[in-house]
Amino acid sequence: MPMDENQLTWESCACAWCGSNDSQTVLSGPDRTHALPGMFTLVQCLGCGTIRQNPRLTWESLKNYYPEDYNSYYPLVRELRNPIRRIEHRYGPWKRLRAIERRQPGGRLLEVGCGTGLLLEEALRSGKWQVTGLETNPWAANKVRQALHIPVIEAPLTEANLPENHFDAIVYWNVLEHLYEPIDDLRLTYRLLKNGGWLVIGLPNLESWDRRLFDRDWIGWELPRHLHLFPRKTLQAILESIGFRWDWAGCISSSHATLGLSIQIWSQARKANRFSTILLGVYRSYLGKLIALPGLWIADKLGKSTILAVFAQKPHPG
């Protein structure tokens, strides 16, 4: 872990999509999740609306901001003894896989940035998929490899040497926003998919209710780990320019955990006063989850939850 801000190395970057350097500041702040050193800035491109971190840490510095207790590194379902927690853990991956299987009933599935493998675990459980993971964090990759006995490649997509026209589905769930060159990765993804194959993306929803509610405390900003954020219309334009057919965008699984992270950040900003501490405790209790469920369901149906899901297809020729 970097212990001294002076040890951090930085780089400047133009907009990954349109190449413009013209931008305006969206917000600046510290690492709100793990309180590691540094102040970071998000800017919005005046050309296309894409939000990016600029300047940003080089990978040599940024990789230290993914500790083993990072909030995307969840235990696998098989590691949990409490049956209620097992159901909770399965719900999101099950919903995502169900949405994929409505479009593609099975085949070869690649998850880019598979974390600790929750979606891959669910895909194996379905029995319809031959799965491969890609994860640059050695600890997480080794955990998935040992627990699920599947191939997990420890490399960025552009260095993984994967075969073209090979996969039926490629999934980026809470990953695209972490990539240094997301447009290059999406172009390569197009080549790796079979004709008729599916790209599935989950990313912070800039139109979500909780972004408006929490403002600077929204978990979707996630400095310094989130390097790019895409408005829905901009992402659609990017995918269609690459050759994808835009199929659908919306919310498919309630974001109880991610909303809880926003509440946690909001609470910490108020130095955990009694009200915010009680609110966070109630929200995370089983009673709180039941109370929140109708609102989360409505947010999903209206496309206003924390995570936006996008489905796009590589069309068949002709």
C-alpha cells in the first residue's frame, strides 16, 4: 500500500472516446472507501459528455488501491453457511445470468474482471456454460481458480491472447469504469465474440436516483478506482460505432448493497453521528432490507437504480 502521497505516480489523459482535452470539473475528493492517500478529480468531456479521471494514477500506483477487503471481492455462495445470506448472495448473479440466458441459452462465457467469481459460480451451477475468467488481481484470480477449478487469466484483455469469434457472451459487470482504455477493450470484445454473441455491461448509472440523492457521497464516483463513467446515450453511440446492435438498457437487480455503500460514505462524511450510524445499521438489518425492497424494485423498473445494465449484440453478417 502506498503510505506516502509523494510516492504516487500520475498521468494525464484525453477523452477515451472523442480524444478531446476540453473538459470541466465534476468533482474532486479523496478515496472515500479505503481512505488511502491522494486527492483525485473527475472531469466531463465538453465534446461527448464522457466523464473521466484526469489526471489519474498510473497502474503501478492504482493497483495498490484494490486491497483484499475491496467491496467487489465478495465470498462465493458455497463459502457461506447462513442460508439467508446464501440466497442474498445468489440473487444478483442469478438475475444477471437469467437475463443473459433469455438472449443466449448457453455456450462460452468470458467475464472480464471476474473479481471473486460470483457470476461464474452461478453460470457453472446452471450447467449451460463453459466459463473463463479474466482478473488482474492475483489474489482474487487465485481464489476463483482454486474454488471453481476454471481457467482464470491474470492479464488485461488486450494481453490475454484470446481467440477471435470464440465467445457467445462477454460480461463486464462493474468493470468498464475501471479500465484505462475502455474503447480499445470494447473493440477487441467485438472481435472476440461470435456472430450473434452478446456483450453485457453493468456500470454506474448516472441517471440513478441515488446519484441525485447522495451527490458527492455517491458510491458510483468511487475515486480513484473509477476512471471512466459513461452517459447512456454516449455509451450507445460508442457501441453502435464499433458495430454492436444496441438491444436494451435498464436495471435488472436491486442495488441494496451498493446503495448501502453510499449510505456508509454519507455517514462517514458526517463523522458517524448517532443518526447516521442508526440509519446505516437499520438499513443493513433484515428488517431494513424488507423496508427498502419496494423502493428498490420501483427504482429497477424505472431504470433509476445504482447500476445500469446494457445488452448489445454482435450481429450476424447481412
